[in-house]
Amino acid sequence: LLDKEFVKKIQYAREKLPLTRLFFVTNASLLEGKLAKDIADAGVDKIKISFYGTNPDEYEKIHVPLKYEKVKKNILDFSFLAFGNMRLKMRYMNPNSTIPSPKRHEMKRRIPWV
């Protein structure tokens, strides 16, 4: 999301390759405001969010210098934006390495706000 042309590149890829599945991985630290809305509307099919840790202390030890509450807000706000775009799917990367592919109900047990 540091690339200032990111949304334009998504739009270009969607225009030129309409049947291609477009996805990216992010830690969601910059997924906010106008950028978040533009990404939600740009034609992405899937986003994987790296969010390791089930509480602020654990998260902030792993994701230095990010702040748990700010990133949590970004994810929740973006989820609301993305809900209107039924094409877009989001997947949270597993914060518990002992379970390789979490189901949503499993994530809810580990991260209550998911």
C-alpha cells in the first residue's frame, strides 16, 4: 500500500484482465480512509491480512511499531466498505501457527472482533 499508484494498477489489471483473480497481502496498517475506499471499489477479489497476535501486547511485539487498536479499526472499517462489494473476500492469516488454515468460527475464538 506504500505504492502511490497501487489503486491505478489494480484498476488497470481489472480492465485488461477482467477474468483474472486479483489479490494482495497487507498488514492493514495503511488500509484506511480514501485509500481503503478506493481499494474496495477497484476490483480486488481477495485480500489476505497479516494479523499475528490475539491481544495488544502479543500483536505489538510481533508487528513493531504498529498499534493493535489502530490496525483493528482499519480492518473493521475496511470490512464494512468491502461488504458492499460482494466480489471481495478477505482472509485473516492465522495468528496461531498450530492451526494451518483457520475457519472463521475458529478465528472468533482467538480474536473476538473478527
